[in-house]
Amino acid sequence: MSAPISSLPVGDRAASTAIERHAIASSTFEAKLAETLAILQEAAQQAPATQASSLGAEDMVITHLINAHALPISIFVLETGALHGETLALLARLQAQQAAHPHAPLTIYRPQADAVIRFVTREGADAMVRSIELRKTCCGIRKMEPLGRALAGQKAWLTGLRREQSGARAEVPLIDTSEQAAKGLIKFNPLANWTWGDVWHYIALNQVAYNPLHDQFFPSIGCAPCTRAIAVGEDFRAGRWWWEDEAAKECGLHVKTKEGAPA
Ligand code: SF4
């Protein structure tokens, strides 16, 4: 049987790890942690509630908190068919871990295979770099359609969005009710106020397993063809769809129309 993720050594982590580089809590960390717990408990009361996990550092923190407090919040991962090997290895660990947490079962959603095959056959494996339209079509097939299935029947979903991540996310609220009318969903962003240092402080403190790509200067990790390491001084999300304008850099999961529905 696999060891629980939280008990795995912090190891397998390169000499200069993300923990060593970033784990510096802000002065208000304890207050933010209490706020996050309160938000998670409120989300759990909106049953059924589910966490959207990209397996990034923020999402691993949220899953750890769900487990630590035995909250009845399920977890889902969109396995797009284009993830890094490191991400898939972490997903396998998470699957083994959540088997011991029946209050928070993990479900993996994959795209419709025939839709992926048709798109790649027609447009090629590198379609996403040729135009924003093709990139969004790929995200639609690999992410948005499975997301719709993952959220069907849910009353609340939780994300790891933080205000610090990008200009487009600077106004992210802790509780977002703007999708409630259109989709019957409340979106909870329990780490909205956390800094990157807070995230890594929590990971270090609780020995939370994380994607080793974070040690290799990947702060934000998505599909392999659309994610690269960032250089010193670059923005947090500079490694995502780096060939596009900053304003276009969302896959649709967290983009809304004026009416509040996911775009
Ligand atoms: S991130 Fe890239 S590979 Fe992944 S679904 Fe979007 S365009 Fe396709």
C-alpha cells in the first residue's frame, strides 16, 4: 500500500527546492489560515461540494486541509491527456492517498477520446500555438467539456485561485456567487488572500507532497505543450501560453461572461 502523501519525505526535491526559495509566511498567515478553514467549512455545508484540483501547490494545500479536517468535499482532476509525467505521478499518489479519505473521494475526468483524435488529426499536435482560436478549441475539448461533467449536480466548487497570481485574478473573491443564478453553483476560493510564500510555508510545515516541476521554476503547471519554466523576474503565469497576449491567458475554467456564466 502506498504511503500517505502527507507522510512522504519532502525529498526527491532538487538542491534548491521551491520550499527553500519561497517558504516565507506573511505576518498575517495564521489569520488567513483561520479564514480559509472557515471558508472550507462553509463550502462543505453547500453539499454537494467539490474541489477542482490541477495538482498545483495551492490545490495540494486545499486537499490537505480537506483531509486534515475530514470535510465532506469531493475532489476532481481534469486529466487532459497532455499532462507532464511528473503531474501524472503525483495524480497516482493522490489517488492512493484519497482512498483512505472516503469523505473526499477523488474522481478523474478525461476528454472524449474521439473528439481529441478528430481535433489532432485535423489540426495537428501543435494546433494550440497557431492561433488563440485553436488553443481555445483544444482547451474546450480537453478541459471545458470534462469540467462540465465534473460540475454537473454540484452546488459548490473550490479552486486554488489567488489574487496575487495575475492581474486578471486581482479581484478574486473568497466566495463568488456570480455563477449561482446561471449555473446554480457557488465558487469558493479559500486561498484568495494567500501569498506564494504562505502556500510554501504551509507545504513545508505539513510535509505536503507537491509536483517536482515547482522545483524547476514552474510556478503554474498546466498541460505539457503549454507550460514552460519561468526566468527570474517573470510574472507568475508567464510560463503559461507564453506566445499569447497576457489578456488571453485563461483556459476558460475561470473566465466568465458578463452574466457570470463560464465563458
Ligand atoms: S492547455 Fe494546451 S494542451 Fe492543454 S487543453 Fe489547453 S491548449 Fe490543449
